[in-house]
Amino acid sequence: MVFPGIGAAWKTANVEPGSSVAIFGMGAIGLAVYYDFYWTSKVAEGARLCGATKIIAVDVNPDKFEIGKKFGVTDFINPKSCEDKSVSQIICEMTDGGADYCFECVGMSTLVEEAYASCRKGWGKTVVLGVDKPGSQLSLTSANVLCSGKTLTGALFGGLKAKSDIPILVKRYLDKEVRLDYFVSHEMKFDEINKAFNLLIEGKCLRCVLWMD
């Protein structure tokens, strides 16, 4: 599930060189946007490949910040340490008006709204990758959408076309441009599978390889 995060930055958002990116949630998808941290790591990786120069990661787990640096993340925000400011206010200050691209990789409607508020007026784009619970709704006024000039969109499989785009990404991996190996944080024997699940649940693992021998 690395490619959807990369695709979200490459295809859905079409991140441009020199742009600023904010990623909400440092899971594997987030790192893939910068590369795919499940989604955060995947998104971060994708943003890096596209040439983004400022990549801001937002997460409540400080342990993930050091990992994010491997995927090109340049700045980190822990919402628990924001005191009297919202995350969107801090991002707008850091980027002089808002990030060019924002990616929601957790699956919470409130974070989608915060990501949208963090986007630059006029051309900012917010991409939703996280899956929220059924029936969840967003609270955006029509005036906010109309007058902001921002775009809000979802990303199904990162906007990738399997037949034409996956071979390109496979080649970029073989050419060592896409660093899939970085997503493997642990290797264990199969009889340690419960320990592997616990690491995932506790947010202490990106991806774990289980050896059958």
C-alpha cells in the first residue's frame, strides 16, 4: 500500500517542484505522500519525488518524527504542543499563507477540515486518503468553498492506473529512486506474529516482515 500514497502526490495532487506540503498522519500512507509512513510516509515519499521543498508532518506521536526525516520530512507539528494555536494557524505561519498541498491520511472528518484550512487560498489542494467511519460528514460552508479558491478531492489508489503507472514506479524502485526498503522497520520470525501486531497497534512499526523459516 505504498504506491497509493506516492500516487496521491504524483497523480492526484500533481505536486510541483518547490512547493510546500502538509501531511496529517504519519502512518505508512503519510510517509508515502512524502513517500508513503504508511500513508504519511507514502505521501511524503511521493512529495519528495515530485520536488517539494517544504514537507510538514502532523502527528501526535513524537517517536515518528525521526522516522519521517528519512522520507524527506522537513518540519514536524505535534498538535498536543500547539498551546493556544490551531494546527492550521501554525502551518499558515510556517508557509506564509498556507501549504500548497495538504494530505489527510488518518481518516477523521475533523482532520480533513483542518487540512483544508491549512491550504493556501487561491490554488491550495487538499487530498483525502484516510478512511473515516461510515456516515461521517464534513462541515464546510459554501462561502468558505467558493471564496477560498481551494480544491478538496479524494484519492482512490492514489489516482494510479495499474497498467501504465505501476511499471513506472517499479522501475523507479529498481533505480533506487523509490525507497520501499525504508518502510520495513522490523523483521521477525512467524511465531512472533502477535508481537508484530502489537507494534503496529502501538504505532511503533511501519511494516514488519515475517519470516516463515
